[in-house]
Amino acid sequence: MVVLGTLVTAFARSLKVFLLGRTITGVGGAGCLNVAIILVLELVSEKRRGLLLGMLNTCFTVGVAFGAVVAGALAPRLGWVCMSGAC
């Protein structure tokens, strides 16, 4: 769903379609995190589970914390159209 949402966003010709693409991407991203957590819980031994879940959550937190800052710094230079993959 992340790829589909990115494609919809990249080729959007109106704000409504752009927001629809971002919504699809967000739902797909949330699904990716949930699947990753489920895989760790199912495939990793109890002894290593805490470490891997901590690493997974750290990566997610860093992405959430710095993603908006980096995007805000790049948007004036690249424009939102390029940042969504359309150029």
C-alpha cells in the first residue's frame, strides 16, 4: 500500500487526489510497522524479543522525529511535487 499511495501522490493533479495518496501511504506505513512487530513476536526467541522490539521502535521514533524536519528543510529547495516522487 505504501507504493500505491506514493504513486497516487506522485501523479496527483488535484489536492483531493494528493491527500488520498498520502492517506493510502499512511495506512500502508502503519501496516508495515504492525507486520514487523508481529514477525518479531512470532519468529524471535523470548530472550531476544525485547532487544529487537526496542530497536524497531527506536527506528520508528527517529523516523517520526526527524522526518518532518528533513522534509521541511528540503521542501523549499525541491518543492512538494519533487518530494512526492513526481519529478
